[in-house]
Amino acid sequence: MPNGENIDRSCFCRHFTTFTHVIGIFTSVAMWWVGVMFTDKPDKRIAVYLLLCAIIVSFLEVVFLLDKCAFCREGSCAFTLWKFIKAIDTWKRFILYMGISVVCYLHPKEYWEAIIIGIFLDVTALFYLMLGFRKKNNREEYKYRQLEVK
């Protein structure tokens, strides 16, 4: 803080990351609900799409909880995969969620519920974009392996 001053931030600003994750979880629950609801329609393509996207969004939204439970040896293949999954954050989720939401707007008269899901995804994506600007980007030092040429 400048000159040793404590800046009093609002509750929303202090817990912005948690708030963003909660919005993402609500979005995934809404995607599951609408996807299951669309399985009764004759054209099941949008239902399958929403359910597949719900699986992806749900997994990405609970990664922060699973990270507390994950136990992998450093240097193992599972540890490398887990670091890759954790790296899909902020602006990468923004791009992913915006891309997923495009299909929700294709047939507005037949699937008006999908438009609501698209709006939820867009709002969640915008919160992740704001989180990316708010978060300090402390990069982990990358360890290069030297190539051995024989």
C-alpha cells in the first residue's frame, strides 16, 4: 500500500474470485438444467451440445476445489496434466466461454432457453476477463531441460 495506508475495499472486491467461481457454478447448473430439458424436444442436437458443454464448464468450475484434494508427485505425467488444466484460467476461460455461447444464439425462436444460457455464459466470461485484469500475474519459473544430442 502506498505510504503504509490500508485501503478498505468492499466485500465484493475482496471476494471477487470466489464470486466469479460461484457465478460459473450457477451457469453450469443452468446448462445442465436446460440441456436435460431439451432432451424432450424432437431435435436433440442442441441438448447434446449443451450437455457436453455443461460437462466442460462444470469440470473447469470445480477445478479450484479439486486442486485442494489433488495429490500428484511433482514431475509425474499426472502433475503435468493437472498444471495444464489449472492454467486454463481468466482470459482463456473468457475465450472458451464466449466461443461456447455462440451456438446458443443460433435458433432464438425455437430455443429461447438457450439464449438465457448464452447470456449466462457471456456474463461468466466477462467476469473471468475482469478477474484476469485484477489478478496479479505471478508466473512460475519454467525449468528448461537441456537437450542431449548424442
